[in-house]
Amino acid sequence: MAVIAVTIPLTVFSRYVLRNTPIWTDETALFSLVWASMMGAAVGLRKGYQVGVRSLIEKSPKVIGASLEAIGFLFMFIFLGVMVYFGVKQTLFNTRQLSAAMRIPMAIPYSALPLGFAIMFLFTLEEAVAFLGKLRASKDA
């Protein structure tokens, strides 16, 4: 976010005051936004900021609620696994392509996708393990 906070005002200042925009500022801001979005999504998932409808799970009997939650984890693992797979595939596909202005490999901005989704997968795994621990504890009690 700091990179974005510096490059965008620099771009605006350069464009409208100096009448000469550095070629790297637009791409730097764009690629930083992609990385910040993916890392922010992972942090948001970890902190529970994702949209969810808990009322059905909470109002259901314990067995049905636990089953629904387990199905939710399964869908998350499938979705995130697919996103990691295709993110890696897309990143590898773009390793030889260079960005227009900075001439860096496009694999650098694209790698934010599989990395962000992999982190989300790990956070979901952590949450699923905690869920299973709660199930075992309630079963033993």
C-alpha cells in the first residue's frame, strides 16, 4: 500500500505539473495493487471478514450445522486448490512475456494470484483443523 500511496501521487504530480510522467509509475501502481489485493484477501480470510451466512448453520441442529460447515470447508478447498493450480499455470505461461513499460517478466505480477490463493488455502486449512478439534472436544464431552 505504501508503494501505491507514493507512485499514484507521483504520477499525478508528474503528469499535470511537470508534464512528463515516468514510464514506470503506472505499472508499479497497478502491479502493487494486484499484490495488495491478493495479500489483503488472504488477511481478510484469516480474520473472518469474508461474507458468509451463518444463520442457517447456527439455527440447525448440531449434526446438520457441523455437516454444513464441513461442506463449506470442502468447497473452499476445491475452489482455492483450483485457483492455485490455474494461477501457477498462468504464471508459468507468462514467464517470457515482459511488461510494456518496465520490461519485467509478467510472471512477477501474475505470481500474486497463486501465492495469495495458496496462503488462503493454508488459512482455511488452519480453520478446518480448529473446527475438527472443536468437533472432537464436543464429541468427547
